[in-house]
Amino acid sequence: MPLVGKQTWRFPSTPRILSAASVVGNKEGQGPLGNDFDIVHKDPYVGTDSWEKAERKLTEEACEEAMRKAGLKSQDIDLVIAGDLLNQLITSSFAARTLAMPFLGIFGACSTSMQGLALAALLVDSGFAHKVIAATSSHNSTAERQFRFPTEYGGQKPPTAHCTVTGSGAALIGKNGSALKITHATIGKVIDLGVKNPWEMGAAMAPAAVDTITAHFRDTGRTLDDYDLILTGDLGRVGHSIAKQLLEQQGHQAGDKFHDCGVLIYYPDQEEVFSGGSGCACCAVVTYGHILKRMERGELKRVLVTATGALLSPTSTQQGESIPCIAHTVAIEMEDDMR
Amino acid sequence: MPLVGKQTWRFPSTPRILSAASVVGNKEGQGPLGNDFDIVHKDPYVGTDSWEKAERKLTEEACEEAMRKAGLKSQDIDLVIAGDLLNQLITSSFAARTLAMPFLGIFGACSTSMQGLALAALLVDSGFAHKVIAATSSHNSTAERQFRFPTEYGGQKPPTAHCTVTGSGAALIGKNGSALKITHATIGKVIDLGVKNPWEMGAAMAPAAVDTITAHFRDTGRTLDDYDLILTGDLGRVGHSIAKQLLEQQGHQAGDKFHDCGVLIYYPDQEEVFSGGSGCACCAVVTYGHILKRMERGELKRVLVTATGALLSPTSTQQGESIPCIAHTVAIEMEDDMR
């Protein structure tokens, strides 16, 4: 049975990441991982006349770059699974129109990247698709416009705030032809410990990350020792430290194996990065741009990537609701003999 | 291979609809299908203090009613797949918090119901889950507030407009224990013929419905003769008539086998129903409340349900974009010997 325990999918055929692509904005390009990204755009409009069109172009470029690397064309792809932060997923839907492939839209806020990768692996593993692209995106300026204040207003943010990553990451999944295996995915439950402040998303999401990581261990019988790296999506410095404490309270001494994409993507002294990066692109570009390259170089063999999402909306915040959070995790492994 | 042709999933084990539930508002209860719905709420707030909480309660009730009918509890369910029209899917996310099950959020506008049912069938068919709930919801007042004008403003609408259905539909999918089989699902591509007017959603969505229905025929080798009913989600009177013409142009004489949930759910002379119903709940409550009962009574054996979605947002409309549309279709069949 491919369902292991209560919430983990084990993929018997271990679908492969045939290729992956990362496209980012200028700020991400100037960060510590800048050299690992495939395309860095200095222009926040990416040559278009609106931030929304720019974000869409990032998604289209990431998908096209992933296909180019794998030597495939759009007619070779059976399905694109995509999601983003914009209302009614307009980035993904309009990009899917350009890509002209069967399309499934998904939403898990910043957990969307691993939700998509898990579903793509499931489809390929079970034979319902030969080749699937999983993509996510975010853009700092579309997110600021939609969720926060007009950029011109220059609103101040507390140090616990996050900086929405401008970028898109795409992974192309197939049956074979790569040493990068997807072995498991654990699907999260909604966890809400009552945090109501939308500037405290790291603190809100940390318990969801830990809930899914510990569910993964419980379902698979694996422990921290089975992984070279436990990566979370975008808890940021504040949330990462909380998650580390929560893991330790449950007997998992993560030590220096435990990292967060939101912390890794920017230098702490870059302008206005606050607690770290966030957005649907954060986990995607760090994983697909940086982590997979480290795996291919043999520096990491087994990695557990846990993308975390804060499932709030401006309406739910205005109505005084707390922030429901979720995390989905995917286990990626480098095949020994092809390292 | 369970992938048939380019975009159709054939489910070898034919997962079953173990139970289904429909919860609606007063207007839907007064329509021609009123007696088929499980719960009809006269109060638009459903006993809560906001329309958003009311919509959430509809989803929770639909899922609970589906579990009750199947004699199952929340711990028996491996996963809930849900989506709605509200920004950041707050209805589904908050309902998933209450349900406390692993959760996948999906979005395909009004096509979400069949996207969810297709994914639920896939998960059960491939053994990645034993029991899955697929649910969608919409609420007239949350949709009006988010997409259109304040209700108090009393804005006028053209006769091509739709009336967002207040309701939620949920289906509980499992391996066996019911005569209602899911045999195929065809996943749609984004189709956009350039309609820009958000009051013309039926016209915008009709080509997407026809594209997916004809893809289903092409992939499976089936024809209209194989079905007793071809049902679309919420094209309304205007879109239904366009879709019928488009099908005929492609050689499919649908005749009186071709119907639309948005047309079926209201009497034409009910107040402010315009071209017909729409919203993520429309196709779900008509299919789960009305159509499945007709199948169980032996009136219909094979039904093709095609949910259609208009993937626009207020931002995309304000920026002058046309409306990308999509449709996903699911084939449901009543087992002969259990009819």
C-alpha cells in the first residue's frame, strides 16, 4: 500500500526530478544563493507593464527553462500543477493558458510548492501521467499590493515580518532519466495555535512544520539520522528558532541539519528582509536552484523539504480570525550509483 | 496505463462514491431541486455572525453529513480535498481546521468540484488513500462582497449575469461499498477566446466545456451514445446554448441529453437568477444532491459531469485581461447488478 501510516505517501517507483528551474528578481540574485539561480531579473516588471504580468512571466520562464533543460517541449508534458498567492490564482491560470497543457490549480499559500511536487510525484508514480511540471511563484510587489499597503505609502514593518520572494521555481517530474528520486511525501493537517498577528507568520507556521515533520517520522519510521538536511519553507529567523525548540521538545535534536529557505535566501543585512523570505517562490527557488545542485554535487544525499503555508486572507484577519497553517513535506534522495 | 490519450485518467479499480451530501441556502431550497438537498438553510448567516463563517459552516456540514451517511468518522478519512471562490481559499482552509484531516487546497473556480472529485478518485484508485472527501462551496453574499458590489448598493445586473449558489457539496470516495463508480476523469486545458466582460461568463466558459468534453470523447473513444446525460457545471442559459451549438458544429448532436446545473438549480422566474446559477457549489450540489439520486433510482446509468471555471480575478479584469476558462469532467456510472 503506497499510503504509509496516516498521512504519508510512499512512491514505490520513486519518480525522478528530470530537471528544475529557478527564476528570481534582483534582490534574490544579490543574496547568498544568487549564483545558483538560472535567471535573475534586474527589472521588477520583467519587461512587462504590470507586476502581475511580471509574475506570470516568471512562471512561464521557469516552466520553459525546466523543459529546455530536460530537452522536452510543451507537447511532451501531460500536466502542469501550479499555484501562487494572487487572488483566484491568476498567475498560474494565465501562465497555464500560455503553456497550453492540462492544468490543475492548487493553493496552500507558501506550502504550495511541496503540495505540487507531491501531487506530481503521485501522478507519475501511479501512471496517470508520464511527465508533470510543478510550479509556484510569488512577486514582492504583487503581494504587497494585494495583502498589505500601496508600495508608495512606505508602510513600516516589524522585524518579525517577512519579505515576499520575487521568483518562480518549477520541477519537471518523470519516471526515469535522473538520479534525483522522490521517495515520500507527507500531507499536512491544518494547525492553528491561535496566532492572530499577520506580521508573526513564522511563529504561526512553526507548529504546522513540526507537526508534519514528526508525522513523517512516525509514518515512515525514519528519524533525523536518515536525513542530511531538514529544510523548512519560509519560517524565517523567528519561526525557525521556534520550530527548532518544538522539535527538540519532541526529542528531535535537529542541530545544524535544520535550515530554512527564508533564512538562506537573503543576507541578514540586505535591505528590508526582516525575519527572512516568504511567498510561494521561496521554498521552490531555494530547493530547485540551490539544494538540488548541492545534491548533484554529492554534498547531500537525503533531504526532507517541508514547505509551510499560512492560510489567512485579509478578510479573515479583518474579521479577527487566527491564522490556520499547514505544511507539506517531500523526501528527495540522490541515487547512489549515479552520484 | 491509466493515462488514456492525452488528458484522460481511466480508473482501473473504479473508485466508488460511498456517500454524498448537499447543503444549500433558501433560494436553492425553493428551486426545482429543493427536495433533493440534504439540508436547506433559511438563514443566510447559518447561525453565525458573518457570511464567511456561514459559508465555512456549509462546507463543514456537507462533509459531516457525507461521513454520517457512510457511517464513518473523521479519523476514518485520509484526506480532504477542498476549494472555494474566496481569496486564499479561506472557506476550505478554515473548514479543514475543524475537520482535522490532512488537507489539499485546490482552485479551479467553478470547475473545482470535478477537479476535486477527479483527484479523490485518483488517490483511492492508486492506493494513496482509502477514503477521501472532495468538497466545494460558495455563498452568494461572500461572492457578491468579494467580486462585485456591496449588497446594500443594489447594483443592477444584465440578463447574462449569473447568481452565485449558496451551498456546499461533498462526496466521500472509497474503494468499494457502493454501486456508484467513477470510471474516468478528463483534465482540461485553459481556453480563452478573448471574452473580457465578467458579466458574460457563460459565453466565456462554453468553449472550455466543449474542449474538455470532445477531448474526453477523443481520448476514450466514447461518444454521446455512451452517456445518458452530459451535464455542465454552470454555463447558464446563455452559455449552455452556445456550448450546444459548438458541440453540434463538431458533430455531436447532444439533443435533450445535454443539461447544465446552473439552469437546473433555479426556476427561470425565481428572483434575480438571471442566466442561471454559478459558484463552486453549483455543480457540486446539483450532482451530489440531484443527479446521484436519479442514478440510484435507475433513471440514469452513465453520466458525464463537466464542471466549468472562469479563472478571472477582479485585478485581471481591471487590468483589461480576457477570461481564461477551464473545464474538468468526471464520468460516473451506476453498476448494473446493484441498480
